[in-house]
Amino acid sequence: MTSPVVEDLLRTLAPQVLGVLVRRHGQFYACEDAVQEALLAAATQWPAQGVPDHPRSWLVTVATRRLTDEWRSERARRDREVAVAVREPAYAAVAPPADEEPPAADDTLKLLFLCCHPALGSSAQVALTLRAVGGLSTAEIARAYLVPEPTMSQRIRRAKQKIEAAGARFVLPSPADRDERLRAVLHVLYLVFNEGYTASSGAELHRAELTGEAIRLTRELRRLLPDDGEAAGLLALMLLTDAHRAARTGPDGELIPLSEQDRDRWDRATIEEGVALVTEALTWSPPGPYQVQAAIAAVHAEAPSAAETDWPQIVALYRVLARIAPNPMVTLNQAAAVAMVDGPRAGLALLAPLDADERTAGHHRLAAVRAHLLELADDRDDARAAYLAAARATTSLPERRYLEVQAARLATDR
């Protein structure tokens, strides 16, 4: 079994090694497969034989040999078909010394941009980022997203084919394209974190392998782009959110909402880091969506208790967020905050237009927030019906159990 230390090292080195191969040889598809084989070889050999003195060079050498073997095999097949003499391979089988390898930081950033190529849909961007930059195996990604491994393998294969068909080059985007591509990179990391923090389906509420990987990659992105306020904002948002993790579930895995969590179980060191990040970023960077969301999370995190939460400040921040990044999920969260300041009927009025928005109509979160506000308004029958509707709509078992418990409570507390 691979040790956690080796696993962490391999995930750190994976994008560096892939960057070396793609820069030298092109052919992202073939290079990515070769790197995965090298990572598998390392995961098998290093725990028993020890980590080599130069692990990155070891992986580059093994991956290059795998690549060369594949080209030899392909060339031999073609030669047999055309009955010509076998020629020597065009690529060296041994990697050059480590000090000739290009800087790892540039490779990681370029890989992030490459995996978030506009030719790909968001699900393909997520899968390819986790595989090529995160160093997760296809089996690990498939388990995280609760799909069969062949399905995920096909999704990743198609993503690599689309990138090559689009003629993508292993270079950073031009200044004109960089902002748009960076937004895609940030969004992919945000999606990975959210899927890990509240799994969209399955028996577990939280998937640590996804939240951990999202935080690790976002730390790396911020290191590479220290002057980007939104990279800092996204990292702060992840940290402030993940700090609640230990208090989010009870002994049997049941969901505990924010207002009922034991705040002594929150990770204060992580909260302090997140608050410092977003506070510093807002002093020099124009506020972007991730910074504003992080600021909202910081207000929650710094409240000594749910009753002492500064709801007027949260409402003000949601107004800013709705202005710079309007979308129905922002409205949904804004309605819950407004209800705490202006009363539940004011929050319900904000929810009403979302029934006609195809992005939220029928979504379990809309029904769940409506149920909560109806309960606050003492409309118990409609609240119970909304809780049950939300329970039917969600595919997350912990969320479903929580919503069903709330509905049952309203049926009995009469």
C-alpha cells in the first residue's frame, strides 16, 4: 500500500513531470498516459525500495521510457504493415539531468490552463484537472464522483482528444485570453471543492480527497499568481468553509446545519488563515465574487454564536455579490440572509422569481430554503410539504435524511 507521504509527493510531482514531457515532445494524450504509468510504478516501488534521491528525475526517466516504448511499438507495427526496415526511435529513452528540466511552477500553471481549455465542458475540465494536475488515478476520480471507472476513463479520454483536436498548445494564454481562462480554472477548482464538501449524491456528506485536492491546487495557483485577488479569495473561501467540517455531522453521520453546530469544534487556525487572506486581498484588489463569498464566510466564522451573527453585514455583502456576479444561487443565499434581518416573508419574496428560472426550478436547495423560511413564518403545513419536496429532489442521502427529519418534526410538534 502506498504511504501518505509517497502519495502526497507523487501528487505534487505529477504536473511537473507531465509538463516536462509535453514541453519536450508535445502529444499531451500520449505524455499523460506515460506519466500515469510512471506514477503507478513509483507507487508500487518506492514504499518498498525507498524514495530515490531525485524523485522528479526518476519519474521523468520512467515516463520517457514508457513513451519511447509506446512509440517503438507503434513504429514496429507500422513497419510490419508496410514491410520496411525497422528504424531507430526518434526520441531518447533517458531523460536529461534534472537541472536541465524547465521550472516546475510554469508547468503547473500551463497545465491548469490546458486542462480548462474552452473546448471542454466543465465536467471534462474537472476530470482532466484532477487526473493531469492533481495526480489522481482514474479509479480515484471515478470513486469520488460515484461513476464506474470505465465511464470516467472514457470521459478523460474524450477530453484529451478534444484538446488535441482543438490544436491546443502548451503555452500560457495570451494576455487577451488569460482572464477568461483563469476564470475557468478558478471555477473548476471551486466545483471540485464543492463536490467534496457537500457530495451531490451518495451516502457520505463529505469527500476529503476532493476538498483536500482542491485546497492544495488552489494554494499552488495562488503561489503562482500572488497578485491575483480572486485566487486568494477562492483559497480563503475554501479554508473558511472547510474549517466547519468536524462540526457538520453528528456521531451517525447526520447533517448538522450551521446554526446548530458546536463552534468549539471549528478549526480556528484555518479560520484565522482564511480571514487574513481575504482581508489582505480586499485591501489591494477590486472585490471579485470569490473574495466577497470569502468575506461572507468570514463574518459567519468570526461570530461567537449563531445568535450573534452580523446579519446586516452579510446582507450588505450579498447585495455586492448579486451586483457583480448575479445568479440564482446567490439570490437563494441572499434570501436566507434577508429573512434574518427583514423577516421570513421578505426572504420568501426574493425566492419567488426562482421558480421560473430553469437553473433552480425543481432544485432541492430552493425547496429546502423555502421550507426553512416558511417554518420561520409559522406556516408549518407548507413548510413540511417543502421539506418533503426537497428530500425527494436530492440525491445526497445525508441531506435527504436531514430534510425528512425536519418534515417529521413539523408533523409531530403540534
